[in-house]
Amino acid sequence: MAGADGVEKLEDAIVRSAEQVAGQIRAAKEAISTVIFGQERVIENTLVTILSGGHALLIGVPGLAKTKLVETLGITLGLDAKRIQFTPDLMPSDILGAEVLDESNSGKRSFRFISGPVFAQLLMADEINRASPRTQSALLQAMQEQHITVAGARHDLPKPFHVLATQNPLEQEGTYPLPEAQLDRFLMEIDVDYPDRDAERRILFETTGAEETLAKASMDAETLIAAQRLVRRLPVGDSVVEAILSLVRAARPNTEDGGDKLIAWGPGPRASQSLMLAVRARALLDGRLAPSIDDVLDLAEPVLKHRMALTFSARAEGRTIPDVIRQLKTRIG
């Protein structure tokens, strides 16, 4: 009986924490929406990514407030935010930092590490595909392991640590495709579309007047870390787990659940982990204590599409990755 009482107390504690955190997250979402208009789905998916402890790749044409969204997130969530403008001549040391030679008053020389902008809780990598693969690789260890290595010495990054990268899908001159290993480190690829007419009308009035609406802090880093821990404690039903497994495995070629002859290569287990965390985070954002299969279906595309490639024959037929993912979702939906 004592053990049962302990389980009930634990469940009650999770429920109370979930209700409190859900309220704080909703307040943060509303605060962001007072500055960013017409991008509710983008805001939601970005918050889900951060609650899951992951990184996001924001893709959209210029002028859709991608940079403004990241700045607003930093203020609203109470995170130390920094921005890097990626250019072809950017070097790894411009991101990570470098060691410099210091000389003391006594004449003794020693190396001192000067940290780069990667030492932030929220890092905006603006136009990330404009930097060379060598520079892009500087983020690989940071995004996966939460620390970097310079001159053989380990330097831990602040907690939490999130990268929100932006990419222009149109202009490809002077750009480099992101390596698959780096794409896989983004929990979601979030498409930023044009706002609807009503949202654009509001943008005209709200952003061209004498006064500009400013974001307000709704959380802090410690609260966010507690929310991320809570996400990992939320229960997940067997039906949701099976839906995640079926969907991710069907997106791979040459497996028993394989996606026919359309897929050249597909997502690995990291995609399953990402989807598992994302559905929990989305449930918490909505004030629910457990995710549903609908969460899996809604988040499948942003979690999977940057982790897949189609065969030449599929591309020749005019098929697209979102189209294939929709086809795969019908198997579990």
C-alpha cells in the first residue's frame, strides 16, 4: 500500500507541475503572438522544439519575421540570445571562439580562451547555408553534445542550449547545402509561409505606427529547464508509441515497413526520439497530460521531411517528400 501511495503522490505532483507549466507556456505563446502575427503554427512548432530540448531549422523567404521570431523568443523565455550572420568567409573560430596568447606582468606567457557567440542559451544561426561546410561543422558537436572542444580542451555550453537556424529556400547563389549529419541534428524543419490577409492587415497597422509593440518576459531559463524535464516524464500510450514506430520505419527504404521504391534514404532512430519528445511537448503546450495519435500525425512532416530523400524515379514522377509523408500517414491515420 505504501508503494501505491507513493505512485499516486508522484502522479499528483506531475499533474500539478503540468498544469502550472502549461499555463506559463501558454502565457509565453500569447506574449510572442503580440509581436509576431499570422504565424501561429510556426510559433507553436518552435515552442514544441524548445520544450523538447531540440533545435529548429526555419525555412522561408525574406521578410517573414524569422529573425524577429527568434529575438522575441529569447526575450519571452528569458534566455541569453545571440545571433550569428553566416557568410561564405565565416570561420569556425568566429562561432566557437579561440585561444589567444597572454603575457603577464612577470613575462610569463599562457593561452587564454575567448568564448565565441555559441556560448548562448538561444543561438540564432541566420542564413546558415551561406557558410562553408567546414564552418557549419563547427556546430555539430555543440548541437549534439552541448559542449565544444578547442585545442583539446572541453568547454561546456550554457543550459539550456538551442539553435534556431534560418534558411532562404529561393536564393541559392553563394550557398552550400547542409550536410545530412547536421540536418539530422535539427529536431524540426519549420516552414514559414506568408501570413493571411487579416494578419497582414494587422502587421501594417502594428509595425508602421509611432509605437512598436515590444515582447515581455514570461519565463526564465530555470522554468524552461523544469518544463523540459517534465516533458520527459509525461506518459505515452502504447498506441502512440506504435504509431511513431510504424511511421518512422515506413519512411525508410528496404525494410519490412518500407516506403516502397520512392525513398532513397530515410530517418534513423533519432527521428523516433525527436517525434516522441515532440508529441509530449505538444500535449503539454495544449494542457494535456498525454499525447495522442493526432499529435503524431500533425508533427510527422516537420520532424521527418529533412531526414529523407526520394529516389530519382520518384522525383522524375513529380513526387515530393511532403506528398510521400502524407501517403505514409494514411497507414496509421
